[in-house]
Amino acid sequence: MKSSFHQHIINSVSAGILVLDQNTRIISWNTWMEKRSGMAAAEVLNKPLLDIFPELTASRIDRAIQKALHQNSPSLLSAKLMKVAFPLFTESIVSRKRRQRIVQSIQIKPLEQDGSQYCVISVFDISTSDLRERTLRTQSDTLSQLVTDLKEKDHELLTIFNSTQNGIIIFDTDGQIISVNPAAVRLIGAPRNELTGDCIYHYIDAVSEQDFRNGNAEKRIQRLAEHHEQEREIELTDRDGKTIPLKASFNVIPHPDEQTRFYIFFRDVTKQKKAEERLFRMARFDGVTGLDNRLSLMEKLEYALQLHKRNDDGLSVFFIDLDRFKSVNDKLGHNAGDLLLRMVGDRLKKRCRDCDTLARWAGDEFVLLLEQQSHQRSAITVAEKIIREFQKPFRIEGHDIYIGASIGIAHYPEDGLNSQALISHADQAMYQAKAEGKGVFRFFTAEMNTRMTERLALESELRQAIENEEFVLYYQPQIDVSNGTIAGVEALIRWNHPQKGLLGPDSFIHIAEDCGLISAIGDWVLQEAISISAQWQKRFGKALMMSVNLSPRQFTDDSLVGKLRRLLAAVGMKPSTLMLEITENDLIADSESAHQILASLKALGVKIAIDDFGTGYSSLAYLRTLPVDTLKIDKEFFARAQSDDTDSHIIAAIIELAHALQLEVVAEGIETLSQMELLRMKQCDIAQGFYIGKPMAFDVLENWYSGQKGLH
């Protein structure tokens, strides 16, 4: 190899290289330093470094140089640790208006050669994050090459050629390989003698055999080498035919008196490519299920809409929400929940074609994109198959887990012309499916959109209602069936709406539960009811049993017991005068958790009532295991009892068995004298309903109580 070639390689390195002798005189200064400092090599060679850069005196760089020369110790100086660095600029120092100082990473290494001590300084530009990443990746290898490069001319650069971790292949205008370094030999997997004389285009895809015909090689490589400081992505084919991704730069080695030669400088970026693939998957695929994520789905939906619009074809969007998924997380933990989500994804994929897209939208929600759906019947068939899939249990940690799926379906173009509209409308249809009993599918209709608009408006008004204190409590009296005296009251919330007047809970409680406002409303109800109970005792000198309904979210709130303890203590109310009502369905949804929560409430001393008994699927034998005090028989039984002896017998059986379990029985919805007579005959304990008294404001309740003579 000729020294001009070696010097060409040094000057093509994308870093500043300067070498100092033992007296700190500059004996080497490469092209990179010339461009960034504005000083040619002739201006600085054989001059002491501090004469050229006096500002470096006593700096970290100065101290590191002394360590290298006198203690044979290398140093790595980062930009954060250097107060003073080389005065290097991104553009020629002549262009003062646009010059920008380079942020530098500097390595200083000692070099001993023929009994003399030298110091090799390498300067890397880390002004941008891209350069910083590139520098951190390559500076160690580059320095290792350059330190060994400072031996007698040919020997110096031959060492770089052989020791660098980057591959180098030198070839001529015919494409014939003249020399390869060990790194290139290792990467290609063929011995050096086999590669020498072979053709470069057999291994590198950036050039072809055609490029070297008719004297075209020099022009082609010149074009590839135009930006030699910028690496380009190419591929190398090794001896076994395996493709390896590379970052490479092409360079021309001009020889005035000989044939021009070229070299390619490259490195293996397989690990980087795999990391990029992982980042791509993280950005576009769900980490739990491996399905497309929301971003990926929306991109595919946008593309599908453009395609279907051109082809005048239809497509369907399924919004799928899992029923009872939360109880799995609560009971078995999040690992089991994640496993269940993966199993759900696997089952849903079985019902998809290759052209369909299944994505996890969020939490326990999935979205299915069905393309080429010209008829609604096709969507119905898929929906029915999905519903059937969820009728089979999921086996997790030895448990058979039963969950359902509620599905909302929107169809293009009838239900929306863009992705946002289709997703929103499918979501609305899913909520309708849940409202109708879950485990079913519903197609979007215009009426749903109207209801959703009204619902969103009502949700906003609910938030204002909490802030403006628009809620009030009404109280419905409960009497002792045996003597007609008052036994307690049930607190029932009303919304004093500014425009619509007094609204019952059926018109807003379900919305409050869905949008997360139920906790704030429920806390207010508890506080107000307990306060009123204390006022009653103060006025009438006797305790009043106050019944309050708990929402499912309140019932599972870990802070419930603490809140109750503070509220009761604040007004001096006995816990035994507070009755908390929980629906039968909420108790049986997760019986194990229900046991623990009820035990905590009973330990506090409050009473527990099971509301709407008879509407769920529990049995009195199951209730025997629960720490409850009262059963409230659902009013539907009494509505039918006058015309149906079966319901009358059921009421009698419930009362008899409840008493056998030492549970108090409250009959709801009593509206007639004959119903009261039935309760007396069946020895029911407590009655509640319009026949006794409608829900009323507290002052009206006080008057009612004062004038009440008892019902017999």
C-alpha cells in the first residue's frame, strides 16, 4: 500500500486527529481539523499546542495531555465535563456570521514509538443527537485504529487497516478486489486469498457487474462517494448467501500515475436493525396481546376507506368490550388478566380472515376491521360466531373463567365516511348492547347518535351539578308491619336540574357510573344522609335507621370503611343505625371479594341489606354464608302477587326461609291495602312503598312523622 492511500484514509475519517510529540509540538493535523479550525496543517505543524490554542492552558485537555505524555495514561473527556474545548466551528471560521461552535467529545491516548512518547488526540463532533449517537457507537473503534496508525508510514496505516472493527474492501475499475481487511473477511465468511481477485459486486448490492463495463466504474463510484462522510444503507451477501445490513461509505483513491482504485468502508448494523424493529413493534403493536395497537389500526382503517371508496365497496367496524373482565383482574391479579386478554385475542383471530385487522383498542376493548363487507348479513354472521366463542370458558390457573362480549357495529358508508365517525358510532352501538343486557351485538342507528349527544350533554351538566350542589335527598319511610310505627327511612337522591326540574336517579345514575362521577355523588349522599340522621335523633330523641344505596364502585372502594368511620364519628351517630343497601347482582358478581368487604363493614358495626332480592341468581343457601342483616324483596313480586298465586307463594317462602336464617325482611313497592294485608299474613317485618309514603323532603318527613298514627 502506498503512503498517499494511507494519508487519504486518515483525511477521510469523520473526526479530528492531531498528534503531539513529547514537547507537545503538533506533528500531525488532519483535514477534519483544518476545516473546523480554519487553520491549514502548514500553519500549525511543529508548533506547541498551547501556542496555537493558549486558552487551553491549565484546562482539562492540558492536564490530560500531560498524563498521556508523562504517565502513559489515556483520558476520555465529555462535553459536560469540559469548561474549555478546542475552538472548532461547524463552518469555516471565515464565515463568522454563521459559524457555530462544535460540541466535542475528546479522547487522548498515549503512544510509544521507537523509544519516544507521543500523544494522540481525537476530537468528535457531538453537536446533534444523531452525531452523538454515531460518535458513541464508533469512537472507541476509530481511536483504536488511529493509535496504531502512528507508526512508520506504511506500517502505521496497515495496522489500522488490519485492526479496525469496520470492514474495508479495496477494488479496482474492473470491480476486482485488491485487498480486504480482517473485519471484512470475518463478515463475509471467506478466506482472504479466496476474496482477493473476486469481484466486489458478488458481495455488495450497491454495485453491479454492469457498473464496471465500458469504463463506467469511476463515474459510478464517484457518484456513490460524493457524500463519503454520510453513510448509506446497503446489503452484503456473505459466503453462505445470508444477507447482512450495512452502513457504508464509498471513496475514490486517485493515483496520478496509476489506475484509480476505490475502497468501501462499512460496518454491520444487524443489532441496530433488530433494535429498530423492536421499536417499530412497540410503536405499532400491543405489548400484551401482540395485536395491532390503536395507531396501527387507525392507519389501516384510513387506507381501507380510501381503497373502498375507489372500489365503491363496504366495510364494517366492530367495537368489542369484554363483560366482567374487571372481576378477573381483581380476583386473580393482573398477570391472569393479561393472559386472559391474550386468549381473547387468539379466539377472536380465529374468526378473522387474512384481510381483516384485529386490534386491542384499550383496556378490555378490541376493534375488528372487516373489509369487503357488501352485505349486513356478513357482519351478523361474524358477530354471532364471536358471541358463541365467549360462551365457552377460558381456563386460567385452574379456574374456568366465564366472560362475555358486547359488540357494537358500524358500517361504511352508511354509518360514517371517516375513521373517527365509524369508531365513535361502533362504540355507541357497543354501549347500547351493554345497556340491553350484555353478551349481544347491536348495529349503530341514528337514534343512538342522538342519545349519545344527549348523554354527553347530561354528563357535562352532571359535573356542573356536583360543583353547584344541585343534588338533594328525599326520604321514603319504612314501617313496622306488625304495629305500623316508623322503622326507618331510605335516602333517595334527586337532581334539582335548573331547566328540567326534579329528576329521579334512573335518569342520571347510570351515566354517573359510566363517567366516573358516581364516587363523588355517592360520598355526598353518605355524608348528607348521616347528617340528617343525627338531626332526627336530636329533634325526636330517638335514633332513625337510615338506609343508603351503595353503587358497585362505592362497594369495592378500599377507602369506604375509613370514610364511614369518619362520617359517623363526626356527628356521634351509632354505626348500627346506618343500613347500607347492596344489590343482589353486585354481591354475586365476585362472591369472594364481596365476603371480604362485607366482613369489614360488619366489623365497623353498620347494617347490611341485600336490595332487589329475587332479581339475581343467588340462593338463600348462598346468603347464609354472607354477613348480612336484611333482605329487601323486589317490588315486582308484589306487583304480580294479586294475580298470580305463584308469586304469593314465593314471597311466603322467602320470608319464612329468611327468618330461619335470622334475617329481617323488607318488602318494597307496597302500593295497596291488599299488599299490606299479605305482608301481615306472611309475617313480613318491614314495609315500604307509596301506600305508606312517597319519597319526601326532610321537612315533609318530619311533619309526616309527627302526624303519623300508624297503619293497622
